[in-house]
Amino acid sequence: MPHLRLWLLALAPFAALGQIRVQPLDEPLSVSGELAELRNHHFHSGIDLRTGGTTGKNVYAVAEGWVRRIVIRPDGYGWALYLDHPTGHTSVYAHLESFSPEIWAYVRTQAERLGEYRLDLYPPRGFLTVPEGSVIGTSGNTGASGGPHLHFELRDQASEEILNPIPLGLRVPTPVAKPRLWARQNERWRPAGDSLSVSSWYDLAVTLPEQGFSVYVDDSLRAEWALSRWSFDVQRGADAGLALSLHSQQGVRGFLLHPTPTQPAPGWHVHLSLPNQPGRYRLTVNSGDSVVWSGPVRLQSRELRAVQPRKLLESESWSLELPAQALAWDQNLSFRAEDRRVVVAPDAAALKPVRYEWHPDQLADSLWDKTYLAVRDGRGSAKIPGTRIEGGIRFTSKTLGSGDVRVDTEGPECRFLRREPSGRVWIQVRDELDVEIVRASINGAWVWAYLDAKANALWVDAGSEIGQLELQVQDELGNLTTFTHIL
């Protein structure tokens, strides 16, 4: 019966607003990624729906409307559709494998007219209408997806704010996993025991924060966190609350128990500040109607957080600039350079882009525009192409960590793989950096192609054409490869 009650609660606002009248996939729906999940540099803005580990499932328009935006790119949302609805909402369907024939005909025409393979199209309002429940495409694994699924989200049409689609009629199961409290003691994160002794409140973190939680100290409500509506311009607040060392040590993502004073994350409602004096307190953390953890906590020291000014760290021929308020809180960062390598410690989540600058003593003129910085922090790695400045090279990055400069003067490596009965021709494309398609043609005539960055390959829509296929691809540093193959 509890599932039935939840289902009926979901239907109430759905019936009133008339938003999600049809589910985006055939039911029953299964969730692989929840709304507001912690991700690198952002909160997950939609709900990921499983497609059984396969692609090609029908994707339906959840209500009548029209196509507002069409995106095709090798990263991000991959192939994505944005539909506007008369209710004032926008529904988004991402990582698609294909579009409906009518939508694809429009895309194909515009791509050839523009001569481009990375597209961001805005059809005239009402030009491509979609009836409620119509098939608008098929599910896929395009863009920055970790496997086949449908990313579905709802937005406020006027403000572009992210909305929770479940109260508006998306019928998904209640999450089974529950939030958990973790504590950092002696620099190690562990699941909280019956009682705790920590240096500060920032040594406590909650996993699965997307389900929302509230914090009580000595039976007094101190703070609540929940995201049900937010704008993209506050996304980096996820980094402000992310317990970075918990992720690097235990492989789980946790949210700090209390917002940091310099960069509070969106979704916080602070009723009273947490006690700032050493002592013994009773802490209770709730999520919904359930208690996540409750017990005594001994606070060992008074928490002091200073305002962060701009900071410039220098070593050898290198410098690292952090803008004011660049971190969740001020850190005693060490910065050391050895020729082409820099070492930054400890790991710290940068909330704003930081700038590395390298002023080499010797570097051939032809190589100044062919360098990139391979850098890693506790959340992952990045490869940042350099920008030439007077006497040096600048690398602007959201990743704050250790790295080394590498030189790349070679274009992408291309190799013919196969031609499918459908006429799709697959070409393997490998490079150290991101790659883009410059042009694909058969016998000199432009043809459509799409880069599948995860597979290090691209496919060309050759149909039944025979003759010479010519493909031009280049990496982020402008290294160009021209590849030909006789079909």
C-alpha cells in the first residue's frame, strides 16, 4: 500500500497541471540516476531511466507540444531533444540514438546547409509539433553517458530552472538505498558509529543527499537541504558541499553536513548556525520520515573559516592563480614545479576556474601552440589545451591538482573498421585530445557523420554510395588529419 499512496500523491499535481500525461519510456520505469545526485561540478539535473542495457527503445513525448531545441554533440547530452508544452514546461530527452523521421529530416537539411556536424538548432516555434505520446526518437548511449539509458528532465519554460518531474507525473519506484552518515577521524572517512568525536562539523558527510536531509543539534533544527528546483548558474555549489576526500578514499559521494561559509550550495535553508564551541552535543540527521543517524558528538575545536583573497603560488617557471573565494574554504595548498610538471596538494575542489602559467626557458616556436596540461584531482582528470601569452603558456582549468605539460603535433589516427548493411561506415579515430569532424564527403559531396567519442570512432552515413570517402578530423590543438578510403 505505501507504493500505491506514493503513486496517488504523484498523480494529484500531475492531474492538476496536466504535464506528464504519457511516460517517456514503456513502463515500468527503472531509475539508474536520481535527480540532484552529486556529480563533478554539478548536481544531476534529471532522472536517468534504464533501458535494459540496450539502445533503440521508443521514446515518447510526455505531452503535446513542439520541438524547441535539437542538440547533437559528441559529449554532454549527445543527441538531445527539448520540447515545449502549453503548460509552460520544457521536457528534455538526452543521449538518444535517433530522432523521429520528421525531426531527422529537418536536422539533416540544416546540417548540410550549415556544413556542420556539431549542432544546436532552434526550429521556429510550432514548426515541428509533436502529439502527446508520439515517438520522438529512440534511446541511445550518445554523449557523456556511462551506458545506454534515457536522461529525462523537466524545466520551467520561462526561467529554464530544473524541476522535479516526479510530483508532475513521472512514475518511478521509491528509492531503496538510504542516506548514510560518514565521519572523518584521523584523516580517514568511516561510517559513523554509535558516538563520534570530530575536529569540526565539516568532518561529517551524508551520502545520497539527493533524497534531502535535515540536521538537528540538541533537538533544535539547524539546517535542511533539498533540491526540487534550481537554476544552472548555481551548479558549482555541488563542489562547495562535496566531501572530496570521502570520494577519493571510499569511492562514494557525500555532501557536507553543513554548508561552507564562503560558498554555500543551493538548496540549503539554514535555521540556526551549528554550535561553534568545543563541547558535547546530540546530533540527529533525518531524511524524510527516517532517521539517518542519531547520537552524541564531541566537537574538539572551534571552527574558523577566513575569507579567501586572490592567491598566487609560484615555483620555478610556473605560477598558479586562484581567484578570491576559489575553494569551499581556505586551504594551505603547497605548489611545487619540476620542469614540465607541477605538484599541488592537498586535493581541493575548485569552485572557480584556476590559471596555471608556464614560462619555459626553451621551447621551439612551432610547439608553443601544441601544448596541453594533463591534470588530475580527487574527482578525475582533464586535458587542458594551452593558450599562448607573452613569454609563456596559460592553462585555465576547473581541475585543481597535479599535472604535467605534454606536446602534441600529430593529427588523429584514423582506420577503416567496417561498413554495415544499413550503409553506415565506421572509422576508428584515436587521439590524446578531444576530436571534431571538419568535413566528410563521398566523391566530393558532403555527407553526414557523427563522432562517438566513447568508442573512439565515428560513423559516416554513406547509404549505398560507392567511390572515395574523404574524412577530415582535427584535435583541440588544430592538428588535422585527412583520411581517404575507397567504398
